[in-house]
Amino acid sequence: MTAHKIALIPGDGIGVDVTDATMQVLESAAARFGFTLEPTRFDWSCETYLATGRMMPEDGIEQLRPFDAIYLGAVGWPATVPDSVSLHGLLLPIRKAFDQYANIRPHRLLPGVEGPLKAQGFDILCIRENTEGEYSGAGGRVHQGKDNEVATETAIFTRKGVERIIRFGFEQARARRKHLTSVTKSNAQKYSMVFWDEVTREIAAEYPDVTVSHMHIDAMAARMVMAPQDLDVVVASNLFGDILTDLGAAIQGGLGFAASANICPDRSGPSMFEPVHGSAPDIAGRNIANPIAAIWSGAMMLEHLGEKPAADAVLAAIESATAKGIGIRPGSHGTDAITAAVLAALEENA
Ligand code: NAD
Ligand code: IPM
Ligand code: MN
């Protein structure tokens, strides 16, 4: 029987609740589909930071490297640890260290869920560049007296980095409705985004079967609200992709529905699966968090591990639950009730 070694990092706030929910569902799927999951739990969080001065041990990356996949709940507890410390001490270094450059975020309406726009036919796949761009960490602060203080944050785009994410997007488009929209701000950002557009045009020549649109991020934000139906694969830089995927989540009905996979395509390191949302301190520990985004991310992990029938069954179970009206509106059902409904549907369907 195949055994998949999973590094589990529940993290902070609702990250813990939704990770527990996800593991219940994944374990049940594993039992049904004839494989096992061997989870190892890493209690790395803001509490760890307060106790040890580090979000993860110095050799944390090396501890994660042997795993087949990483599953993360959410990180951040800004009331006690600044986000600039917690995210740069755990989540962002993992994405970078394992070259998880392709962040896949599917956005579509689940059965029974209308979302605020009732956007029928809304089904996009956002491919977010995940290791460079606006998140390169380059920059600094120069103090020449308070009045002259300057802070810079340099967005770095490499040819290798842009080519590979655009190519990844085209491959995804080929497997879907064969349309790719590249999102930039090349009217205002004349170096990085003009470069991105040029690279996109070059790579597009390799994919004559895929149609391409170029959109500016501001127009794209409006388009996603006004007419998202014609969009298929959307490729964006790290920061633009971050913003668009919270918008995508909102159109889906809320952050509790948006799944995410940080993929290292050449498998030189483990990939990491986590919902789009954060630790939601405002609802943490109250059995309110919607675990669907997290469970869906877990299904993406099963697919990545080669367990496609189990992944499909988990997604079908989520859909059966929402089709019955479970978890379709914020506050309609608690974390436990939604998890139980997905588990019951998995049992019925499998
Ligand atoms: P957030 O995503 O945690 O929450 C935004 C809003 O959405 C809140 O009102 C929250 O209650 C709601 N929400 C989020 N997930 C939900 C769910 N599953 N069910 C129901 N409602 C849900 O974003 P934030 O408030 O900006 O960030 C809180 C902390 O999380 C910060 O420290 C932030 O940096 C961090 N964060 C971490 C990740 C991650 O680890 N991947 C992602 C985003 C934010
Ligand atoms: C996300 C999050 C992270 C990001 C934060 C917490 C650093 O918002 O995964 O979408 O911006 O990538
Ligand atoms: Mn985000």
C-alpha cells in the first residue's frame, strides 16, 4: 500500500481548525481508496515564535525536505507577532526554498453557492507567480533624519522566473478552455511589466492553439466583477495574483471557499497546499471557520500525490455537501457541521 509522508503545519488561528477538518476528510479518503497518509505535525506558529524567538527551527527547511508534500493551515497572529516577522519566518521561506513557483488557485462557484455577484459560469484558474516579483524581499529603509526617510521595495522579475510561470499558465490553458489572460500594469510600470508582456508574447508563439489577452490589473479587477464568465486561465505576478485571488474568493462566496497549491513543478522539493485565507483572528477558536477551502486544498494535494480518484471523490463530497445547502453562506453552519457533511457525502458516494 502506498504511504504518503505529509508535513502538517496547522499554524495559527483558524489554521488549526481547518487543518484538523481537512485531515479527517483526507484520512477517510485514504482508507476508502487504498493508500495511507503518514502525517508528521510541526507546531510552528506565532506561539512558537514567542516561546523560542523563531517561527521554525534553524533547520526547519531541511526537516521538511524529505516529505512528499506539506500541508499548511494559516500563519499569522498580528496582535502578538508582526506579520513581517511571522510570514517571513515560515510561509514565504518555504515557498522560496522549495522553488514552489507556481501557485494554482481555482475559483468557481460550488453547487448551491451563489456568491455576492451570482456570477453564473464563473470558473477561472489563477496562476500566480510565487517566488519573485514584488515579494523578492529586496529593498530597505534609509534614514537621513525623519523628514527624509525613504523606504524601497524592489520588484525583481527574472527571465527564467517569468518564462516558467507563463509557460506553466499556457500548459494549464491547454488542458482547459484554451484561453490565457496575462495581467500586468505595463502602462505604469515600464520595466518589469513591459518585460513580462514581451516574454508572454514570445511564449505565446509556442502555443498557437491558446488565445491570449493582455489586461491591466485595474481593468482586470473590474472585469472579474462585471464579466468574469469569459475568463479561463489568468496568469499574474506575485502581488497582483495575491490580490486577484482574494477577489476570486469573494466572488466564490467568501474566503472559506478558495483553495491553493504552491507547486514545485520539477519536484526537486515538496509542494505545499494551503487555503487562500489567513488565520482569521476575528473568528478563531469559535467553530465558525468554513473548512471547504482547506479541504479542497487537501484534494489538490491528493491529486499531486497521484491519488486522482481520491481527490475527485473529496471534491465531489464537497460539492454534494454544498448542493444540500451545507456551508453555503457565511455563518450558516459551523466548522464541525460542514466537515461532518463532507465526510458523510464521501461515505455515501464512494
Ligand atoms: P484572513 O484571510 O485571515 O481573514 C479575512 C476575513 O475573512 C476575516 O473577516 C475572516 O474572518 C474571514 N475568513 C477567512 N477565512 C475564513 C474561513 N475559512 N471561513 C470564514 N471566514 C473566513 O485575512 P487577514 O485578516 O488579512 O489576516 C489575518 C492573519 O492571517 C494575518 O496575520 C495575515 O498576515 C495572515 N495571513 C496568512 C495567510 C497564510 O498563512 N496563507 C494568508 C492570508 C493572511
Ligand atoms: C496568501 C497570503 C500571503 C501572500 C501572505 C500571508 C504573505 O496573503 O497566501 O495569499 O501574500 O502570499
Ligand atoms: Mn493573499
